Amino acid sequence: MTPFVGVSVGAHDNAERPIGGTVPDMIRSTIFAFVAAAAALSASACSKASQGEGAAATDGAHAVTVTDKGFSPTSLTLQRGEKGDIVFTRTSDETCATEVIFPELNVKESLPLKKPVTIKVPTENSRTFSFTCGMGMYKSQVVVR
Ligand SMILES: [Cu+2]
């Protein structure tokens, strides 16, 4: 009696165990795959953010080029009270910065290839506005002073 029950319970356990073991394994490998993909993506697309100071001012507008290395320049300095137009032009498809986000301004604009997109930054007060690509990388800034 006891051995039979034991075998029966054991068989039942064996039937159930693979299911119990498979789900966490799947979750684990899914998480691993996601982390690996994210790491690969950030390594290939976002790790090379270049540092740069200064701004090319044309007609009072500041130009930012979006390349495979991210935004260039990564830091713009505006004088308080000046026209706060920032013109973004994406020149490469090899970038994840297909949109630009200004979190403090609640601005999110897509950046079509080779099409200038103007974003207005308020310049009444001295402050810093950060901007990033759509995934929050390529951290860059506009400094009003
Ligand atoms: Cu990105």
C-alpha cells in the first residue's frame, strides 16, 4: 500500500514538476534575453555620446545635429532673453535618437531624417533643460544663463 502510494505520488510529482520548473526558467531566460538585448542595443547605439560645448548660432537659432553618436553638441548655452529656438536635424539612420525629449518642458518630438525640427526653449530665467533621445539616453542639456 505505502510503496504503491509512494510511486503514485512520485509519478504525479514528476508530471507536475516540469511545469513548475519550466515557467521560472522561461521567465529567467526571457529576462536574460531582454537584458542582453538592451545591453547590446545601448552598447551599439548609445554608449558613444560625445562631449561638446558651444552652439552654432544662425539667425538666433541653435543647431543640434543628431548623428550615430547622439546629439552634437551635447551642451548648448543660451543667453537669458534670447530667442530660444533649437533646431534639431537628424542626419543618420544609425541612431536610436529618432526623437528628442525635453522632460522639463513635456516636449517629445520625432526627428525625421534630414528634416529640421525646431523646439522652443523658454529663456526668461536662468536654468538648465535636459534633453535625451526617446529612451532617455544621450543625455544632453540646454543651459540658459
Ligand atoms: Cu537611445
